Amino acid sequence: MTYAPRWSDLPLGKRPDGRWALRARFVIADMPQGRRLIENGEVVIECDRVVWVGQNFEGEVSARYDMGEALIGPGFVDLDALSDLDTTVLGMDNQPGWQKGRVWPTDYAARAYEMYAPEELAFQKRYAFAQLLLNGITSALPIASLFYRAWGETVAEFEAGAEAAEDLGLRVWLGPAFRSGGVILDEAGVMQPIFDEERGLAELVEAASFARRVHGTAGGLISGLLAPDRVETCTEALLRKTFAHAQDMDLPVRLHMAQGDMELQTVRRLHGMTAPEWLDGLGLLSSRLIAPHATVATDADLDRYAANNVTIAHCPLVSGRHGSMLKSFSRLKAMGIRIGMGTDTAPPDMVLNMATGLIVNRIAEGRADAGSAADFYDAATIAGADALKRPDLGRLFPGSKADIAIFDMADHMIAPRIDPIQTLVYGATGRVTRATIVDGRLSMRDGAVAGIDLVADRGRAQAQFDGLVARYPERTFGHPPVSEIFPSSYPLYPVVSEVLS
């Protein structure tokens, strides 16, 4: 039996030869009787699969890596994973959104253009995918903003995204977002829906062709997804054809719905009802639908979700930043609604999202025993995998995919440690992620991701983002300067008329 002398000997970005083992103080195992925590356990991997989980594997392995005071568990499944440079962070202290470039004025809508070059869009996918791996996310359904786009997303950028996922070693469900319309501000600053159904249907054809072409490629790392934009930007024809394509190809559909007041008012204006009620009437609610965020869903809407096995992608951090919340995780779970997790913002910290979700759930319920760390850990692993019809993901058992996240339980910022799952959720962040393994390949170790220079690319990402912010006045109502759209938290020194004493 050969033992690797050092963890650093395992090549980054490679899948080790033969059968190899990971040992740690704590291991999560999914057994026929349920999920269990094993102390002083190990996971044995061969090629892309877990072949054994337990305490002492007696068979031959080519190498055994002892991770020490660590937690080995299944990688996170992110149902709403950021894949661009996050613009939602600009709105945290800058409201209302319609005055901050998130709703186009009429004069800009008539000439809307791509605010990023094609190579910038391709870079953003690669950079965002690396951030996901840094946070223990092994499966992701990328999401990006359309506010700075000419209309929808392009096949070209998603072809680049597929290449990036294969290079970096991230499991993804890919599909460019498409839409039939949007909401703009007229000359009086009143929101008005506009539609170009022919354009949306043409984008759907391209998106469906892309999804069919990439599904199952890169050794199974890449799957197809149909991702119509927010529900208020879609017509009945677009949605019916979307679900018909999804049925034909057996793909998931992600549609943002019941997530905000602008959507709620727009859909009621257009259809006289809420979005879930509208889709239910069209016969489109089903188990293949993943619907972020459900924060404005009515009781009747939630009943519809439960009756039709819709999965909610719960993104508590981004929702909380904008003053909304799920009402509530515990209540919806008791109704039988499947709730997976998404990050949907930067940083894509699933650990922080679990903590935020747990806290907000207890506030919503008004009691300290509402939900548990294990409930949210399961949502971030098992529930997301089940939404994708992938029982071999989000779990560790013989035969599961070797998609693994390793967390440092000896980090000096989280002492004293208690139960490792509770310690992770209550006391840590994604920054304690020590390694991420996808399909048996070491994709991230100690802050380094195979195939990307994170230090150099951090500067490139910032420069691109600064360039986008500089263009915000073009698509902001009234075209105020950037300093008025996004003012500094404190006045910048020196302030005219102020004299230091």
C-alpha cells in the first residue's frame, strides 16, 4: 500500500490514477438508513466514483491522504449560481432599483447594446466558475443579469462557458437566458411592459439547440438547461414552447418567479393573477421546474408548488440584502415543497447562505427551534441534486459521483468547534473550504483553482466591472452621473465648503 507523503503531492486539476482514499476527523456518509456522521472516517475514490465510505478501508489503495481536523462531505449543488460580475451588490444601499439602472428608460431601450465585449463575457464565466469552486460548489446552474445586455444571452458566451467548466472542473447545467420582453420606464418614469415575441422565440430555438448539443459532453460534466428569464418577460407562447423542448429533451427549466413586487404588479397587470397561478392555468407547473425565489408567493401559490412538485431555489442572502425573505423554509418544507439552495450573488458563499437562511427562517417563524443546520445542509446538497434528477450527486455513498467538498475544522476563527455541521453553518463561511473535488478530479486546493490565475484575474474582473459602472448613466432614468446613482457611503474628502479646523 502506498501513502502520499503530502497532500500537496496530489496534482491540481488532475484525477489520480487507481483507487485512492481521503481520511478526516469527520465524514458525511449517505447510508440506506439515512445520512450519518462518521468520526475518523475515510472516503475511497476510483475514477469518477466513490467506491467506499466508512472508518477503515482494508482494501488496496494507491494513495491515502489524511486531511486531519477536517469535514469531508458532498459538494454543494447551487441551483442559482452567479456566472457574471455581480451587479446586485450595487443595490444594497442604493434604492429604489428602477432609479439605479435596473429598469431601462425608453430612450435607452431603443438603442440597448451589449455593455461587455464577447471576450469579457467569456472571461466572466471562467472567473465566476472559479469562485464557485472556492466555496465547495461542485454542481451549478449559472445565472447572470440581463440588465446590461442588448436582450438575452448568446450561444457564443455559453460555448465559452462550457469550455471553462471543462477546463476548471465544474459540473454545470448550461443554457443561455432568453426572453420575449421586459419592463421599461416611459418619459414620465412609469413602468411599462414591452414585448418582441418573435425575437424571444428565435432565441429559444438557439438556446434549445445549444442545450441539446452540449448535454452530456465533457465526460458528463456539462448538461443542458432551459432558462427563460424572469416570468414577467415571457409570453405564453414562449413558455409553452420552452416546456415542450424541456419535455422532449428531459431537461430542467429554471424560471425566476414570485420573487418581487415589480414582477407581481406586472404579471397581475398582464394576466390578472400571480405568476404561479398563471403557469398553473397553462399546465406548466411540474417537477422539472426550478423557481427562484418564492419570497412573494401567496399561500395559494405555495399550494400550487406543493401539488406540482416544483422546486424552490432558496437564495436567502441576496433576498435578505433586498429586504425580502422566504415565509418560511420550515413552513414550506412541512408542506412537502422541495427547497434547494442557490447563491445568486457575490461571493457565492453557500455556507453563508445556509447560515443566513437558518437565521431568517427562525425570525420568520418566531421561534428558536425552527429548522436546523442539518436541514439547510441537506437543502444545499440532497434537495438540489433531487431537483436535477441526479441521485448520484449531493451525497456520498458507494456509487455516487466523487463530487466532494472538504472544510477545515481547525480554522482558528471557528474555535471552539462543536458538531461539525453546526460549526460549519453557525460559525464559519465558505472561506474554510480547503478543497473541492469534482468527478474525482481535484479542482480546487487551498485557494488555488486549476486553470486560472486568481490573483491576476481579480484585477481584470475589477477593471471590467468599473467599466460597466461607468456606463450606468446611459441606462438610468434621467441619466444622472455615477456619483448620484451610487453615492459613497460617506462624503468623499475633501468636501467643497468644508474647512478643517
